[in-house]
Amino acid sequence: MIDLAVYNKDGEEVDSLKVDESVFGGSVRYPLLKQAIVMYHANKRVGTATTKSRGMVAGSTKKLFRQKGTGNARVGNIRTGKRVGGGVTFAKVVRDFSKRMPKKQRVLAKASAVLDKLLSNKVVVVDELIFEKPRTKDFLSVLDNLNIRSKGSCLVTIGSADTNLYKSARNIPRVAVMTVADLNAGDICRHSRMLFTKEAFLKMINDK
């Protein structure tokens, strides 16, 4: 069992949670986690880089001059890749770099990513993150009180979308806000720490 303290926005411990590792699969599945991260990065690639091959470049297909007897090196047409303005020899084409994983594997990979953060003591749970209006200064003070801001990037996980929280955090470098339903192994591993609201953490456990 993992003992997890629950803090308020002032950094004071107000509650605690006991988490069974078996809820997250019992152990970290590193090969599956690597596969999910590779998929995460591959799906971010746009793959729209293109260049023109010799067949796409405007120009005559006629041989510039006869093969022998001119004293010049032999050449083909004006669209060859060896000439200025010609096509690219191995032209880039539009590619789809996306990868897929079965749903069960994605769920297991996400569970392994969260468990790895839990075992590394990189998960902080706060009782609530409610702001009356968007204010970055207020959110920064919460991160400072929880001793998160000085320890690298952070993924803030909430139970449901909150406009005030999104707007309060969007100008803070290396901090991202995400609902528990949108969590994935790639985003979890990309951030050094995770900040859960108690509602989001319990919702994640109960959905398993």
C-alpha cells in the first residue's frame, strides 16, 4: 500500500489516502510504457514536408546535347537532380507517421506511468483547486505552497474542465492542465511531477 498525503492550497496536510498498487497493475510495465511513449511522439509528427522530384519540376524532357563528341560531361534533361533548378533525387513525400495501440494496452500503459510517479514520490494530491476568477498569481502561490514550482514541470490533473483554472495556469512555463479523462502515458512521462485534485485521483481509481 502507498500512503498519499492530501494537502490544502496552503500546503497543510488535511487528509491521507491509501493506494493499492494492484489498482495500477501491481508493477510498472516498462516495455509497454516505452511503446506508448513512441506512439505519443509519432502521433505528434505532422509528416507534411515535401520536395519536388524530377517528374514534378517544369522543363523539357529533351536531352540537352548529344552523348559524345562535345567534350562536355554527359547529361540528361534539364530536370535532373544534378542541375540547379532540377528536381530532388530522393524527394520527400507526405507521410503518415501515426501509430496505434489497442485500448487495453493504452490503459495499462497509463496505469504504469501513474504507478511509476507514485513509487517515485512525484505525485501530490490537493483537496481542491477552485478559483473565483482567473489569476495566475494565485495559482503560482498554490504551486509554491505545495513545493512543486521549483522541481521541474508539472501536469495538473482535475476531475472536469475548469475555465478559471485553465486560464490561471496557461501562462506558467512547464505546467499543463488536463482532465483525468484525457490522461495518457505520453503526457504523464513528459512531466516530472503530477498534481491531482482529490476528486480527480479518486475518479481515476474508481474508473479502473
